[in-house]
Amino acid sequence: MRMVRQWLRGPMGALLYKELLEAWRDKRALLTAVTFALLFPAMITGATVFMFKVKSENESRLALIGAERLPLLAQQLAGEQLLVDVLEAGEPAELLAGEYDLVLQVGEDFASEYRQFGVPRLYVYMDGASKDAGRARRQLQERLAPLQQQVVQQRLVARGVAPQLLAPWRMEMRDISTPSDRGKMILASVPALLIMTLFVASLATAVDASAGERERLSLEPLLLQPLPPWQVVLAKTLAVASLGWLAGLLSVSALTALMPLMPMAELGMQQATSLSGVLAMGLLLLPLALLVAVVQLLLALGSKSFKDAQMRLSILQVAPLFLLMALDMSQVQLDRPAWQLLPLVGQQQWLKALLVGDSVSLFAVLAGSVVTLALVAAFILIGARALRRESLLGAT
Amino acid sequence: MIEVKSLRKQFAGRPVLRDLSFEIPDGRITALLGANGAGKTTCLRIVSGLLNADAGEVRVGGIDVARDPLAVRRQLGVVGDREGLYERLSVEEYLTLFAQMQGLRGSDLSRSLDGVRSELELGDLWDRRTVGFSQGERMKVSLARALVHRPQHLILDEPTRGLDVLAARLLRRTLLRLKEAGTTIVFSSHVMSEVLELSDRVLVMAEGRLVGDGEPAALMAQAGCDNLEDTFVSLAYGQSKLTEQEALA
């Protein structure tokens, strides 16, 4: 620790301070980082709220007239997405013009016809021009079908016929997902977006600190200072990563703050992310922020111009999103320990677990972070070699 | 002293320096003359440790540049031919950070900053960020950066290019003052009057080779010319080129 302190008080500290000043005084880069960091949690929140609003709008209202002639009908029809109001009387056209999507009228001779095993009538009134009519009719038919099947079976039994003859099999749908699983599914895109925040937030700074510095001809005086090239790359990496990492932390914090606005109960989730959760996620993102920064710097240093560097890094920033989505959709079991050693995949899995309140293996986190940091060190050494390239100084 | 021995360098198979050797003694101003593409900038970049030579040896103050480039950089101040500044830093921040990168701290740092501030008349610029600085102002800040750690050796690549009269005068005055203080100075230039005014010794380069080495008066006598410009043309391109140009004139 003392060694690090002394090291930071020396030339390396001055270099790091210079890189941090340059990075944090770039208003455009800062604005991009903050905007993306706040925008995506807001969008996730908005999308979730909207999704549940649409779901509640899918409810249909049914007016049932003549229910006294078929007492159990109202009880059988009512349920999720179909609200049934029993009315003593009413004009179907007026009811449809009001708050009802559908009017179901039980025929006056229904009871007598039913008793005599006739075919009593149920009248369904609908406004065919209404966009909700089709949905309401489908919901009503879905509810009536099992009721009708039940009556048929009872009649067959009454005549000594086994009802199974008419139904060789019966299909039952059973949803085995738990509420937490449904929540996980909805929040599955969040870790990938959090990781993408690192790329987006540090892009401008990475380009500026490498291709930009080369183009402004300020790299040469820096390379003439008595500092080994790896320290130059390390200082730039730390400065670039600082922006990406803090934007990531801001995103996590914003997401946590916005969680109460989301329909967590409908998602079957508790507010899983607390302050300690935010800090844990921040720590998990730190090695990845360093890796993203050094990769961005290397790509930008190897580019022909400032614009070329911007283009390369713009492509790079969407690459992890597609990669993680592709892996998610594949049959690969990403939660296995070996996969968690891979940068991006490991962080995605840990973030996913922490977001819904699951625990993560400390060993997996440590091992995965060590692998990520080893890659950072390797890329810093590659970057130090790149700084010795003659083409970098426009010498060729 | 700066010693260059049998230096060779080529870019993409094209030789830029061909067996270049010379010595620059301490406490004197040496001018490096040569046409564009003669290899001056490449030579100065190898001396400052920015580029590696393909063959040969460079020593600055007795230290081999290839073996210990960091030690050499502590003894060197370099002003390149085209230099950018950090536009988000003020002049004070810029010079402080570069002085700290050279290892200066505390009272040494303050003394050095005060020194370059007054010597190079940076008072008005001190608190300003460098965005929008004129060419002359940029040169003053670059020179201050190269001098802030009081280097033994100073290398300047075409330092007066694009400078107005006042800035060029200030630069020349500063170089003469540094020479009096014992600093070894090497600069490349295309301005013959400046070379004549400043330099104790002139090195003439052509196509990566040294074609002339001596005091300005001695070189003129050697070439049989009465001015440095003719001397340079004669040495760099040959007597025939000089005759051809005189005929055209």
C-alpha cells in the first residue's frame, strides 16, 4: 500500500492526474456518459410499466342479462381478464355504447329448453366496429367452451354413456414458471445494458486519449517524459475506465431508485437491490470497466484517424450486447462455473443474479475477476508496445 | 555531450539515415541543416529516444539512449516541429504536471515554474486554458515545458516555424541565455539568418548523410561561398546545383 502511495506521488501520479483532468473536463464525453447511464434505466422502467398497463387494458367487460335463468353462469365466466356484471335488464346497444365490450343475454325459455335437453339460446351482442370486440368474444368463447363440455359430459352420464368416448384425451396447460423466473425474464436484458453502459460511457474519452491525442500532436511530448510506456497506457486506462465505471454505477443506482415505480409485485419480485447490492454490482463492474477501457484504447491507437477510431469503437460498443443476447438464446448453460471465468459472461451472470436477489458464488466472482484483470495487464503491455510504433508518430 | 555513431534507419525499406556520425559538445548551440526529407527529424527523434535506430549508437551525457531511455529523457528537453497542447488544462496546470512527471516536487517545483514563467513572459497566459492560443503562444508554452526541469540538453525541431517577429526574437534570446548557462542546444532550421545568429557550429545533412560539419565561417570558406545559404546549397546539392540556380537568377 505504501509502495502504491509513493508511486502515485511520483511521476505516475502526475500522469494519472493529467489523464483524469483531461477525461473529466471533456463536457461532451461527460454528457454522453451521464445521459446513457440515466436513459437506459428510465427506459427499462418505462417499458415495464407500459407492458403492465397494456396488460390491464386487455381486460374485457361483459354485461350479463337474464342471469337468474342460469344461476351459475356469472360465477363460471368471471375471472382474469373478463369482468362480468350481472344486470336485471338493459338495452344491448346502449350498454355496448357505454363501458361494456360485450352483452350476453340468456334466452327467456332457457331453463325450460335446458330441462328438456333442447338447445336453449344464449344471445351475444357485440359492436363489430369496436377494436376490443374480437378480443372480448374470444375471451367469452374460451370461458364458455369448458362449461359446455361439462354439460355434455353430464348429459352423457345421465344416458349411461361414458364421456371419455367423446374425449380420447384431455390437454391441460400448466405454467411451471415461478414469479421470480418471470421477473428474471423481464430483467434479463438489464445486465447486458449495464455492460453496454461501460462501452458507451468511455467511448469518447478513449478516442480522445489515444487517436485524439495523436491527431492533436500532444502524444509526442508525453512519450518524451521519463515514464515507461506501460505506465502511460495504465494511466490512460484508469482515466477512461473511471468514466465508464462511474456511469455503470450511476446506472445501477438509477435502476435501484426507479425499482419502486416498476410493478414488482406483478413481476413476482421483491425489491432485491439495496445499497449493498449497488455496491456489490459496482465492484463486479470495476475489472470489466478496466478491460473495456484498455481494449478501446488499443483499438483507437491502431486506427488511422480520429474518425476511424470513433467508427471502430461504435461497432465495438454494440458487440457485447449481441454476443450476450446470442449466448442467452443459445442452449449453453451460462451459469456453470467455467463460463463465469469469461469476461462479459461472468459479469452478466452475476449481475443477473444480484438484480433479482439471488446469491453469487464468491469464488466464481474472484476467479472471474482475476481472469479479467490478467487480460487487462496483458493488453496494457500490448498497448505499451503499440506506443513504440513508428507509424504512431507519423514517422513512416 | 551528444554522441551519434554510425546511425542507420530506414522506413519501409527506404533508407533515411545512412551511417550518420557526429558529436555535439557541451554548452554550445549546434544547428542541423538539411532539405525536407534529409533525415533531420528522424535523427532528432532517435536522439531523444522516441524512435529506435536500426543500427548505430546514440549517447546523451554519456548514457546510451537505447539502454536507458528514461535516464536520457531526464537530461533532455525537446520541442518538436509540430506540437499540440492539452486544451483542457491551463498553462500552469500543464507545466506543473510535466514538471512533476520529471520528478520535481515542493520548492524545486515552485522555483522552476516561477523561472519559466518570468523567462518566457508567460504571466498573461498563466491561468488561461491553451485553447485558441496563437502559434507564438503555443511555442512559448512548449518551450517552457521542455525547460521546466532544467535539462542539460535541449533539442528543437524547426522552433521558429510559423512564429511572428516578437515570438522568434524571444525564442532566440532565450536560447542564447540558456547557452550562457551551459545548456547544450541542437536545433534544426531552414532560416539561414537565424542559424548564423545563433549557432556555434553547423551540421549539414543530405539524404541521411552528414555532408558538412564546422563553424559557420569555416564552412563558408570550405565551400568557397560568402553566405550560408549558398554554402548549404553547395554542400547539400553540389556545386553544379548552385551554379545552375545562379544562372537561373
